[in-house]
Amino acid sequence: MAPAIPLFKPSSSPPPSFSSSSLLLHNSMLKRLAFSSSLHRFLSHPTKLLPSSTTTQHISPAHFPTLSSLIFRRPVYASKLLAMAEQTSNPASQSHKHTNRLAAEHSPYLLQHAHNPVDWYPWGEEAFAEARKRDVPIFVSIGYSTCHWCHVMEVESFEDEGVAKLLNDWFVSIKVDREERPDVDKVYMTYVQALYGGGGWPLSVFLSPDLKPLMGGTYFPPDDKFGRPGFKTILRKVKEAWDSKRDMLVKSGAFAIEQLSEALSASASSNKLPDGLPQHALRLCAEQLSGSYDSKFGGFGSAPKFPRPVEVQLMLYYSKKLEEAGKLGEAKEGREMVFFTLQCMARGGVHDHIGGGFHRYSVDECWHVPHFEKMLYDQGQLANVYLDAFSITKDVFYSYIARDILDYLRRDMIGPEGEIYSAEDADSAESEGATRKKEGAFYVWTSQEVEDILGKDATLFKSHYYIKPSGNCDLSTMSDPHNEFKGKNVFIERKDSSEMASKFAIPVEKYLDILGQSRQKLFEVRCTRPRPHLDDKVIVSWNGLAISAFARASKILKNEPEGIKFNFPVVGSDPKEYIQVADRAASFIRRHLYNEQTHQLQHSFRNGPSKAPGFLDDYAFLISGLLDLYEFGGQTNWLVWATELQDTQDELFLDREGGGYFNTPGEDPNILLRVKEDHDGAEPSGNSVSVINLVRLASMVAGNRSDHYRRDAEHVLAVFETRLKDMAMAVPLMCCAADMLTVPSRKQVVLVGHKHSVEFENMLAAAHASYDINKTVIHMDPTNSEELQFWEGNNSNIALMAKNHFAADKVVALVCQNFACSAPVNDPRSLVALLSQQSSSSA
């Protein structure tokens, strides 16, 4: 029986949760903010957030009742969404009647709008000065190059000459790539979410010339429909309000920013969390996630389902703690939720079975029909949680999926110098030369296409992947009959390969070979289709997540059984090749996005570094990746760089008096909010990752520096005491970080010997064979003067231990905890046994 099919398909950018940008807001502050902007009547009877199968549109009714009617949410059905996708333009196929300032930019998103009739400016002083000179409001449109609804609004509004005239006559219009300028996006997304309870991209915000928000929303259709205003009507209303109610609008925007700034930069009342709170938060988060667990289809919560790896990380971490406490039944229950979720995701349509990797999310509850966009931040995190699952179970199902993700990145997402690109679009043309694009066109198949390509193997393949002549993602049950997915299939994999092999009267190995060969044939045909747009921007933070996954895979996958056979799209290469990918990516960032004199990062790169500085996530995620790169076999220079970056991060972002890290350096006066982000969403928060980094660094260095790292970590967590106490489910990784900080003595595995040998690789693989987050692996060759100098300067005990146990002909391992070290061992099996014994004795 095929998996269930959802009735609705949402916008490709459903509104993020309110908590994702305004985590520290209090109800009293919101009431004052609402009252100050004459929004009290609206917010006292707020519209409930609709299910994510709707797209939201908002505009503030501040100060004039005529705008009250503009607040609405309109459900968007799959047929309409796909019809709009068809309208997405193909710039390469068009002659350019118009060219604006965006043509000189590097951002793929800005370049997509370089030939709109709208007189776009990039974010910057030129635009602000023009608004002041003309004394007109600013319209800011924020999106990203692989955003489906951004494409839709471009075609409907920004390519329309009439809309462009209104924008050009009455406003200064600015385009912002939210991936290139997350600091700008954060300010105005926070404003929209705080007032309306939801947001999304494209983000549409109207500002005063001094950049204070006046009103805003997300996607707007061009014309009035169903008694609801379109974008052109909104432009006219905003123009009228600016002319007649300007003072009130400006004061409202200024007050909104003032209140948000106060709420989002809260300070800690003490320097550390109350005793017992980390354990309470960890347990509470696990209980809340368990309460939202979907036992039928896996995952936490309902449709649409996003892969949120931080939830998996929390459940695995908590299960490990329960196991160590002897609560084996509870531990098993939590792990089973994770394993079932990972299996459902891997078998569902959200996983690209033909080319590898995962799409951004599933529109339905059963991971069946994806939104086809692929994001780098998902791939890095998902590879890591599948690696964790393999470490625990030793089931090659999970190692295969981790390889599938990483091999997709290696094939399609890595540049000539090792840089890792950002994203692939959901939309693409159905054929060469087509001027319009459709969502999923690159990925979906008709049953006839599969038969024509696979011939005699088609029946087996179609049965295994639930492929039907009528299509398996048919949403024609909706009232709107125009369904562009009718007759199309995504691949949803059967679980029962052995049973299916029996049905076809062939050995399982032969059955799997046929599937692999068939996938490769389909892949080769798919490569002849027009590809989705590739955003080849290099983002430091996302590269940090991928560096971590590649580095960890290089040793964890060495614990796969010998002789394991892989089928396409997995290449099945030597795991050590993965650490080379991580090394090259880190080297690219150091060469192109790091200033050796100032020790500061730039945020992104495309044809050169972006204008934006590095943000908190760039430092935190890259440091995390570098620590993994070192611990899993990279050179000590990566650890040295991680410590340098931590010093810079503390200098630029740490609130030394109030605790916590701000998201921006705070040097740009045009960025009106500095936020202390804590929400662990599709990406973890910079504060959560930073605490874990500090705990890890504290376990590597000694003395005052170690104490300094721990104190900073404690102070960071103290800022988020209320969140951990009351809303732990919003901060799963921070819950893990808080508990990690309370571990009395973190386990240290010290490897001593010559590197770049098979023996050293095998011992490193043994050190990382088991799942244990509260473990640090240190490796050192005392004959390497640079390594010896680093450890003598940062942890003389490690240096002395290495010198005392060095042997020229072998690699020696010691396991240290609670100020005592084990007897040295020098073979992988003994190290695995020793670590297993240490884990049992710590329970």
C-alpha cells in the first residue's frame, strides 16, 4: 500500500515559528508595543496561525483604520502554487529591456532581479541617501535565490511595468539576499514576527528613510482578489499613510525597534544557571519532543515536516544519559523514536533516491511529497545524525545514507578550490529552451518514462518505489482541478527488500544490484534535463556544518564491516577521502574569507568576499567544524585556528557584562537590532553551538584558559535560564550544551605516535567507534616541533604524557577521566574495549 498523500501543498517558504526570532519577548512588552502602534485592537484578538499549508500575508494597520482590512491569510493550494512556479522566468533566455544597480552585485539572488523594471538598489548608503533626499519611504524586499515564492512575486509584481512605476515613483526600493545579509533579515523578520506571529520569504517591509519599520508582511499577490488587497493596493495605501500620518508611523516604528532591542538583548541575572536546571531542561525537552512524536510516520510534530537534526541530537544525547543511569528501557524507547524517524525520512520522497541528499522539507506528514529545494545546512547536519545512528547501531543502513548525502555534495556542490556551495532551487525548466520553470520538474517522473528507460527492470523498480501510472503525488482531490503533479511520481522506497526479492524470485543482493543500476540509468537521463539553479555562494557557517560531517565520516565510516557493497548513488570510496574534502573547504575559507591580520572572518564569498562581516553563526559553526576536523585526524593547525577564532568571537560578539553572544558585531549603525539568538531550528543557534565549543575547548587546554572557557559558557547559558526552564523544546541543542557543561569530568582519549600511518588511522577510528558526546580525542606526535610547542603552551600535562608514552613503532592510546589515566593500549580492539568499559563504569 502506498503512503498517504496530503491534500494540500504549502508555500515553499512557510512562516517560521514566532519563537525563531523573538525568543525573549515578554507578553507585557508586546502589549506595550501593540498599544504604541495602535495595534492593541488587532493583537488583543490575534488571528491564529493557520496550518503551514497556507502562506501568510500581513500589513500593519497602525494609525489608520483603512489598513485594518489588509490583514489576511490566504490558503494557497498546490495547483495555484505550481501554476505560479510555471511563471518563473529564465533570465538567460530573455533580452534585457531594463538593467538596474543589482547588475553590479555578486549575489545570485540580487542578480536574478538585475533586469526588473523596478529601480532596485542594494542595501547600502546610496539607497538610504536617496530616500532622505526624496523624502520617501523605503521598500525592502528580502529573499534568497532558491526561494520559490520569491520567484513568484518577482514574476507577478517586480517584472510588471505598472507595479514598477508605483515603486519607482513613490519609494526607494532595496533588494536584500537574506543569506548574504542575515543581519538585515533578522531585524525586519523579527519585527514582522513580533507583531503578526508569523513570517517567511519573500519578506516585504516598508521603512522610513532612517530605516525604522513602518509596516510589513511576506508574499503579496499583485491584484485585489476575493475582497482582499493586492500589492498595488498596498503600495497606494502606504503612500497615503506616509503623506497623511507620517509622524505617527515613524514614532511607532522607532518605538517598536526600541522595545524589540530591549527584549532581545536581555542580560543574565547571575553568572550561572541554578543547580539542577540543566538536567530539568534536558528531561523536559525530551518529554516535550516525545509528546509530539509521530509514531506512524516518524518525526516530531505534524505536516509540513522539516528535518530538524537538533531534535534527533537531543533524543540521542538524552538516551545516552538514561543508559548510563541504568534506565535501559527508557533509553531504548527514545532511541527507537530517532531510528524510526531517520528510516522514514530516508525512505520518503524528501530523500533524493536518484542523486543523493535531502530536500528541504516534506509538505505532508509521511515525508512523501517534498519541497524540492536542497540546502547545504540540511545536508551537513543530517549526515552527522545518520553517522550518530550508525555509531550506536552499527547498522549500515545509516552509514549508507550518510555516504549518500556526502557523495551528493562531493559530486554537485563543491567548487574548484574545495568550497562548498549553498543551495539548489526547487524550480527548473521542463525542457531546454523553456522560458518558464516548474517546481520539481527536475526530480519527478512519469511511469512511462521509467518503463522506457529501465526496460525489463521497470516492473521491479516501480514496485519497489511505489511508482504508479496515475502518479503517486497526485493532489487532484482538491477543489481546484489544475494539478501540475498529476501523473508524476517521486520515489518512496519500500522497507521490505528481502520480501520483494523473494517475490521476484531472485537473491537479495541481485535485487539490490538491479535497484542500484536502475537508479544510475535514471540519474544519467536526469542529467540531460535542465538543472535547477545552483546558488554557488559560499557561506562560512554552512560550510562549517559540512566540514564537521565530512571530518566525522572519515573515521566513523571506517567501522563499517569489511567487504560492504554499495550501490549508486553512493560511490563507496575510502572514508579518508572525506577528511580531504573537509580540509580543502576549511583551507578555502582561510584563504579567501579570513583576514590574517585582524583575525576576522567575512560572511560569504562569490566572485570575491561579500561586504558583510562574519556573524556569530559563522564563527561558532566554523569553530565547531574545525574542532571536529582536528579530533577526527586533521592537523593541529586547525585546532590552533579554532582557538584564534574563539578569541575573535569573544571580542566581537560576547556581552561580557550581561552574558551571551550577540548575532552581529554591532559596528554597523544601519543594523538596528543586536539579537541574542537561542532558537535551535533548522539551523542551531550560535549561542548553543558556542557553549558546546567552549566546553570542548576547555577539555583540551589547561589552567586559567580552561577555566575562562567554562566561565564564559556558564554566563552564556545564564542569559537563557527562562527558556531552558519553560520552553526547552525550542532549544534542544542548548539543553544538551547545558548538561554537557555540568559533566564533572569529560573523558579524554589521548593518542600518541607518528601520524599518516595505517596504524594511526585505525586507532583514531577506534577512538570514535562509539557514540559519546562527552568525549574529547587528542592526538599528538611529540617529534613534531609545532605540535609539541602548542601543547606545551596550552596543556603541559598532555605534552608530558605524549613524550613519556611515545614509541617510534606504534600508536599508543590512553583514556583519562577524573584526574586518572588508564594503562596505555596500542591496538584498536583494546581501545574500543577500554572505552566501552569506561562508559559502563561512568554510569
